[in-house]
Amino acid sequence: MGTRSTIPKEIKEQTLARIKNDGISVAKAAEEHGISSKTIYYWLRKGSVQTTSILETGRLRKQNKDLLDLVGQLTYEVSKLKKNKSGF
């Protein structure tokens, strides 16, 4: 069995904020900070009754960003095609 160590409060808060605000996955946050994903899920459960909502919010933020990037790319391509079609 592994040894138990206390993770600094700052790391915990930073990890949870990245999951909630930046939409990174629990697995990625765990890997970046060298923390067990089970520990992070425990923090989410302990700190919030709405764990699913936090994870869902992060996922939706990331999906929204990806979609906005795609819309921007497609808008640029359409604009470029219109310019080429009109002979500029």
C-alpha cells in the first residue's frame, strides 16, 4: 500500500480550478500534478454535492471553445473563397 502524504492546499485549489474553469480532464490534472485521480474525485465529491455539474461545466466550456474555434476557421475559409470567386 502507498504512503499517505498531505497535498498542499494551493495545489488542491489549483487542480480543482483547472478542472472546473479550464475544462481539463481529471486524468490530465492528476498526471500534471502527480496526484491520484481517485484523490481528485474524492475532493470533488467532498467539496461539492454537484460533482457532475463541475465536470460537465468543464467539458461544456472546452466543447464551446472548440466549436468557436471551428466557426472562426470556417468563417475565414468562406471569406477567402468569396474573395477568390469575385476575382480579387
